[in-house]
Amino acid sequence: METKEIRKQAMANLKKGIRSFTRTELAAMYLPHLSKSVALKHFNLWLKTNNELQEKLSESGATDRTRRFSPQQVQYIFDTFEEP
């Protein structure tokens, strides 16, 4: 699936309310102008360098290897970086 398709699908789901999202979906939402792999690298760097967010995600059970974030974890990400 291409980045534009992922973003379109993710944004449609976002309008329905907060739900779980994969890292790739979130990366495509925040960085739609980049390729899927580059967007994911940048998004992971954002997560890794934000200590406050890392702490919240870690407390809620997320790790560096978490592929899908729960609705609560997505809310933490949205609160930190604003909704895309």
C-alpha cells in the first residue's frame, strides 16, 4: 500500500474517533510528503527523542518494537505532536 493510500485510510478512520494505529500509519499521517520507509524512520526518531512521550508510552506497555499503538497510546502521541 502506498503512503497516500495509507494516509487516506488512516485519516478516514481518525474521523471515526481515536483507534489503534500502526507506526507506519502514524508516520504516513504526520509525514505524507515522504516515502513510507523514510517517514517511518523520522517518526521513530521523533518518538525516541521525546523523553516525556517515551515515558508515557513505556508506562502503557509500548516498547521500541511495538508495531501497533493502542488508542490510549495514540492519544499520547496526538497530545504530544498534535493531531496530524
